[in-house]
Amino acid sequence: MMGRPKTGRNRLIDNVVPVPLGLLFCRRGEMPLFFLRGQQHFHLREKPPFRQQNQCIDPNNEENPLMAGIKSTMDLVMERAARMGMATPEEMRHEDNMKQGMQSTVAFLNGTAPSLNEMLAEFAGAEQESVRKGMLTSLLRNLFLPRDEDGIARIERAIRGLVELNSATPDIGSLCREVQTIALQYGQHRQQLYDQLKEQMRMQIEQLLLRKGMKPDSLKFDPTTEPQFKEQWSRLEADLDGQYGQALEQFKAQLKAWLGL
């Protein structure tokens, strides 16, 4: 006996791949964007890989990649929950004090607070170690390759804060000055390459105009808007970031080890 022909809605339902509860990941208050199936991620607006109609997945089969992915995800969730559940009151206070230290550093980096040591002195003696650790963590995160004058100023202030919090350790100050040198050299080298490429591109455009019988002086053009300039500059900048970035990360790793972070 022939069944009732499937409507568009029935065919749509047949194509839906069941998603186990707990595999939809989204931020609070947002619609889910994707789900995890085995070791693969699928966007909800995309169609998952085709599976034959008669092919079934045994949920009790531990070798099943889908079940392996479910168990792996659940293991991570359970481990994190266990760590949170086992946190002692002292550990929770330590985390809170670190957050306060990081928040205090924002005012110093923005130039609204003159001294980190003065802010540190406002905390109780038992809290100062954790607060100081939060300050140092925030300062290290603000050591980066600057793209403008504001970036350079922020790095200099971060280094000043690191030296201030470690005034009794001369090696920290010396290492911080090395980091500052790398940041300054990067900014100078970056600007030099940019200007050289801009001038080179300007000369090429002028020669092209002359060959066409046009006077370059009568035309106003910006070489940096040319696609060829953008392509070459993107490549040069990526190479420069890789070289200086590697050196910067090495010094930051040394600082992090010496600071006990």
C-alpha cells in the first residue's frame, strides 16, 4: 500500500539530523549558531554531510565518532565544573583580588592614575600579593607591536609599571628596556618600509603616465590606494610582524617566568 505523498514540510523534517541535547553552543541570550558532530562543526544554516536513509547510528557504540565527540565535550564540561566546585574560599578571594589588580591597571595605562604602588597600598596586606599579580598580568598583555603613537605611549607606560612594581629587581628593568627597544625599532622599521614602498609605487605610476604622453605633475594621485601597493604592503607587513613578533614573545616569556606568572 502506497503511503501518503510527502509534502515539502515532511521532506524537510526527514532531512533533519538529530542533535543530542547539550551540543548546541551559543552565548547567553543568543540563538545557537552551530553544533558539534563528532570532530566536525556544522553551521545551522548549512546542510550536514549526506547520510543514507537506512544508515543508523548506534548510540551505545563507543567507537562511534559522534559519541566520542559527545563524551569528549562532556568530559571537559565536567572537569571545569569539578574545578569550580573544589575551589576553596582562599582561591576564590585570590581570583577576585587578581581581577581588582587588573582593573586598577587600566586607569594607570590610560594615564588617569600616577602610580601602581600607590594603588597597591590601598589594599590590605594579605590581598596585595594577589592584586600585584593581577597588575603584572595586565601589564604584560599590553606589550605588543605598536602601529601608531598611541600604541607606543601605551607600551612605554606598561613598561614603566613593570619597572615600578619590580624596583628591587634590576634584571626586570633591563629586560623591560629590551622589550621597549624592540617595540620602538618595529615602529621605525615599519614606517621606513611604508615610505619606501610608497615612493617606489609613485615613481612607477609617473613613468607609466609619461609613456602615455601625460604629465604626472598635472595629475593628483595617491600611490597607497593602488591595489598593487596594498598587496605588496600586506606581504611586507606580515613578514615584519612575524620577525619582530617572535622576538617580542621570547622576551615576554622570560618576563613571565621571572615574575612567576
